[in-house]
Amino acid sequence: MLVALALAAAQALSPAASAFIDDATGRLLAGEELAPDFPVHLQALPPDQRLLVIVHLRRAGFLADVVMPVDWVIAPAGPAGDKP
């Protein structure tokens, strides 16, 4: 069942969201932090994809101290205006 859930989640991710998660996973395994401009890259994703990436990042422990306003999370994709 876990494999089916992972497969469903992988299919739900856009290539850009998948690339962001792959980069974050690589940084986690290397003991690094997220790039300082990660909100800019997140803002470029559609809201549904942005939320999936944020969930992944929180579960990986990257966003434990970061507050992400709901209006920023559900804002349309585009260049980042306000950082969370």
C-alpha cells in the first residue's frame, strides 16, 4: 500500500515540483540547508504543486521554523513577490 501511495504522489507532481523535491532530498542527504532563494522557486509552482512540495519539505524537517502564510501558499504561480 505504501508503494502505491508513493507512486500516486510521484504521478501527481509536475516535473518542476519533482525537481525541487529531488534537490531538497539531495541537500538533506548531504547535510545542507535549502538554498536561500527557495521561496522564489516555490512561488513559480502552481498552488497545488507548491503545497505538495511544502508538505515534503516540512516532513523532511526543512521548514520547522518557517511560517508560510496561507495566502502566499495558495497564490497563483508567478514570480515571487513576498517571501514567506
